[in-house]
Amino acid sequence: MEQDARTVRAGEQLDWDRLVRWLRERLPLCGIPGLDVSASPGATEHAQFPGGHSNLTYLVRFGDVEVVVRRPPFGPVAPTAHDMAREFRWLSAMHGVFPLAPRPYLLCDDTSVIGSVFYAMERRRGIVVRAQEPPELLDDPAARRRLSAAMIDTLADLHAIDVVDGGLSGLGKPAGFVERQVRGWSDRWKRSQTTPLEEMDTLSAWLIARLPGDPPKPSVVHGDFKLDNVMLDAHDVGRIVAVFDWEMSALGDPLVDLGIVLAYWAPTAPPSMRDALTTVTHRPGYFTRDEIIERYATRSRRDLSGIRFYEIFALFKIAVVIQQIYFRYKQGQTTDARFATFDARVAFLARTAAEILTKA
């Protein structure tokens, strides 16, 4: 569990003086309750949230008010990836119709401030479950079931938002969404590949050959809906208080999100690897794969007969995401030691998806 921000990692420091000055000049226009930017520079504190392997998230404190700052990783990034302006637009639109999306405050496209585009948003407080369970869940199967149910219900409720009535239709082009996703992630695999991996090429070809049609009605697709992207109420783990990381959000087929949930619910790395990407959902009480599908089907009333395609695509996509991070590490664009063995994760995910493929 990682609830609080910590010391900023080596190599990921920001120009704090410029950032604080920029925020001081603009935050008062956002109407943030209790904000006082008149404190002396020494009274402003900053830290970094330790989770995440892609975009970087920081905390800046002005007295009693905390502001979250989010920026892309350091070094070159793939085209269209880590688009902070896009994520800011999505949060701006979603916060009004889906209150679990935190309120964004400001977008900065002046890269001279901290070296990249970034945005500032509200701080939410609660529990985020990663490689370790908090006391509220530890050895408590009933609490784990409440959490499981809350996650799936939240996802179904997100997908139930009326895109037109919610004023979201201008955020994307849902027609052909899955095809663009499959072909796009296949291209990213080719660009970031460091060693041959036959299973990934086989998966890409299988997915392209079996593309589903568009759903009758498009939905908001979060794009990375998983356990460590939701925040739980510290007093009731069966209640979600925030959903984070809207970078990959789009309008399209909601079953892409369910596939992501299923993929992350199972191990995403060999048993010898234990880190922030390691799942805890194999423990007693958490929903099984079939229970997830049944709960979502009941809540959403959607046909899930083709869910295997989405599960395989999710595993493929996660493998590519991890491969892109590993590629940056191999290119010397990041020195974060967490990424040194990510090639083994990619191979593990590819084999896992290939095994499912033989049973599909």
C-alpha cells in the first residue's frame, strides 16, 4: 500500500522554484477552498508519489492545501504517448459527469517551467492497493469481496454514462476504435522491440484477424482500469473515492476496459518478481475471473460471449507498455533500476496470452 508522497526519486527532480512560482500566480483563480499561496518559499513542500512506471506524479503543498502535479517521464517518449494536455481535457470533461475523476486545476504547455507539459489537479485521500495490502484488507476475505464488487460496479457505471447527454461526444471518434487500438499497439511493439519474441508477433496477427465490430453504442473507455488506479475510502474499502490515470481514455468499446481488469487480476510477472505491478488478487475473497465477468454482465447487461478477445488484447497491450518502458531503459533514457528486468515481464505476458490463445 502506498498512500503518501515520499522523497523525490533520483533523476526525477523538478525546478521547484519555477514550478511553485508558476502555481502561485495561477492557482488563486481556481477557487480552491483554503488555498493560501502567500506563504514564504520555505513553507512550500514538495514530494513524489512512489507508484507508477510511466508518467510521474508529484505533490506540492501550500500550507494546508495539497496540489498534485503530473508530467511525462524524462527523456524521449513515443509519439502521441504521455499526452498531458489530452489527459487534462479528459479529466476536465469527466469530472462533471463522473465525480470519481479528480478535478483538474491548470494545464501548463510552457515546457520551460519544468521541462515538459504538465497539469495540476486536486489531491484525493484514501487507500491505494499495490503489492501489499493495507490492514483494512489483510486477512479479510469479506473486505476483499466488497472491494472487488465496488471495482466492477464502478467500471460498469462508468460505461453506462451517456456520451451524448454527458457532452463527451467531442472527445473522440468511436468508430473503428478497437481496430485502431490493435494496429496502434502492434506498431508500438515493432518500434520498441529489443529482441525477437515470436509469441508477440503471433498475438498481433491473431488479434488483427479477429477484430470485432463496433458496439451499438459507444462508451467512455478508461483505458487502464486496474486495482492501483482506484482509491478506496480509508474507512470503507467497499467504497471507491477516486479513479486515476486517464491518459489512455477514449470513446469506444467498453469491453476493452473489462479485458484490462481481467489481465491485471492475474499475475503479470514471473513469481520471483514482487513489486508495485504485482497483484494481490489471488488471495481468498477477491473475485475470480468468472465472478468478475458475471458481476459486470449483470450490472451492465452486455453480451460478454466474446470477452476472450479483449482479455488477450489486454495482455498484449500491457506487454507493449512494459516493453516501451524497458526500451527507454535500454536506450539510457531512464536509469530507474525498477525497469532492468522488464524484458522478463514482457516474455511472461506474451506466453500467458499465447496459452490462453490455444484455448480460445
